[in-house]
Amino acid sequence: MSTTITTHAGDTAIILAEAELDPYVTHAATRRWLTGPGLPGDSGVLSFAELCREDRAGRAGPEGREVLRTVAESTGDPDGRLAAELRDQLVIGGLLGPGGLETESVLLDGATGEISTTYFLHDRPDLMDRRVLAPSLRTLVRFAEATDELAGLRGQFASYVGRYGPKAVAEASQHLLSVFEEGTDGEPAPFWKMAALIRPLALVAGRAGASGLALDLPLRLLDQEFGQGKVVRFEEVDFPGTLTHEPTRRFLREVGLPEDGFLFSLDTDVPLQTLAEYYADEDRGAELPAHAGRLIRLGHLVEDNSLVVDGETGAVLNWSEPEARLFPLNTDISTLAFTLWLLHREQAIDEESGHELTTDTYDQLAMTMLQVLSTVDPTGTRAAGRDGRHYWTEVFQDEASGVLESAGGAW
């Protein structure tokens, strides 16, 4: 017998044979789970494709294929630099980031059943460590299922269909956190705490299209988040004639944008200008796109990047002056506002938790934020698929590497 993939009632499971577990998995409950219910084959949180890959090197299992392998076997570790606690951990899968790409590797302790994660550093195995993820496979699968149900508003979260706004966010967050706390004696790993606090934020805005934009933001959401007087609303006289996209004009008049967002500052000194007008006034020679006259500059991003909106379509773009190129930024002005709100909300949540979210877990927080953003606005995922750059994705990835720090030090 060997690894099988079964489908029942639309759900796919990866099930291992008893012989495939020897000699690595001795924990009885873990053996029963791997040979019984198995592991999900279609989770949006975890991938166990590691257990289904062909052409393994090293120990040959049934049918000449290695199914389970240790961290030591995966790294080779010829100099013995790998920490002792990592050597015998079994590599069974990975955490998934935006676009279904694996980030950290998921490890199984075959003796205790505990699940943890690590980053493989093949050149520096001595720097590798592991972070606890769940006490057992049963708990891990249950947590992943609950997270997937929230994302799809199904199962235990089906009642949230059509419900949006801060109240829905708070209730969904508490609901998900209670699931995680129940399975860990009230102390879920940081990854799951982040999931409970950050992933429900996607429910803050409706998708009914009443605004003519991708999102229908609750009235005064930005004022409540950034504070009275910190959100700028524009008047008709502020708009260039080439800003003809009415939903964008209405949003800027009635909802507005925060004057100072995360790594973004709004132009407020003069009426909004087209990109062509801005460069003419600044007397800065630059190669501009052919339609610069319909690109309205809203403000400044870091390192000579401008945030612009296409006055005809409403698409929000990043104009990189050094590269003289336009890159997709957000679907429209509503998802831009959501992005700025999301970044500010995360910082507030982190402050409230005493920076618990960002203590040694920058990377997991960044990936969780990217997951939420890609759920609400898939612009970044589409850009990556075309080998393009995406400002917000790069910001999050830089944060995960500890390259940038916000003014408040939350990151």
C-alpha cells in the first residue's frame, strides 16, 4: 500500500499507509489520524503536497518512493550544524500564502504528535528554528477548516453571508478565536491568534456594488479609524476635468481618504493634478506615460513613487519615476481605502495586544495581511502572475524581513 488521495462529498483527503509511517511516526493517535481521516488535500491554509510528490531522494518507501523524511534528510546537514530538536522532525507540508504559494514548512514530531513550522535555510541550517503551530494533527486540521469556512462564509460562518461592517468583524473574530482557544487550553499559537484578529477584517466592507466600486465601505469608517479631521474630502473644484469616473469622484467627495496613511501621504496643498501637470509644476524632467493627462496624482508613496488614479477607468496605479513605469496598485479607490484602513487597523490591534502580534512573528503577520488583502482585492496576485511588481505586496514582504519599521514601531 502507499499514499492515497480520496474524495468524499467534495472533500479531498491524503491518507498514508501504516508501512509508510515506519519507523518515524510512533505516536499512536497521530498514526491513527494519518491512516484514518487523513490530511486535507484542498485547504486554503495548508498544503500537504509534500506527501504526494514523486521522485524522492533518499530512503525508498513503498513503490520506491519516499513519503516521510526528516529535516536532517531534507537539508543534508553534512557539517552537523542543524539543531538537535529539528533533526528528527518530519516535513509534511507548508503554510500557504497569497496565490497558494508555500511559505514556511510544516513539521510533525513523530514521537509526540506536535506540529510546528520552520524556514529551510540550506546554506545556514544552524540558524533554523521551529515555532509551535498546533498540539496535534487533529487540532491543526480543525483550525484550518475553521479558517477556510470563514474565508468562504460557509459551515459555522455561513450566517455571516451578507453581513458586513465593524460589528460583523468583531463577532467573526471572537467566533474564530473561541475555536482556536478551545483546542489549545486558551493559548493558541501566534499564527492562529493573528488569523482570528486579522482575517475577519475582510468583512468590514460590503460587495453589493451600491457604490459603483468594488467595495461599499461603511459610512464614516475611515473617520472612526483615523480620527476626525484626519480624513480629507474633496470638492468638485479640486477635480481635474479628466477625472470622469463618477464613482471615484463621488467617493472622494463623500468618503475621502486619510491624509497620512501607511507609507502614503495625500496631496492637499493644491487641487488634484494630473501626472502631466504635477511634473510641469515641479519642473522635473521625466518620461511620462502617453495618457499622463488622465492620470490624477493623489499623493506620494516611498522612493519617488506616486499614487495615481486613472480618471477614465478608476483604476489605482503606482507610478514609479525611477523606472518610468506604471504598476497596478488597487482595483479602485474603495480597495485603496480598505488597504489603508487595514494597515492602520493592524497597527492599532498590535498596540492593544502589547505588540504580541509582532514579537518574533513579523513574517506570519505579513502573510496573514497579504491573505486578507488578496481576498478583498486580488490586484497583487494578478500582478505577480504577470511577473509585475505590486507596491503593497513588497511593503508586506519587506516588513516580514524586518527591513522597514513604521513610525510607531509596531513593525
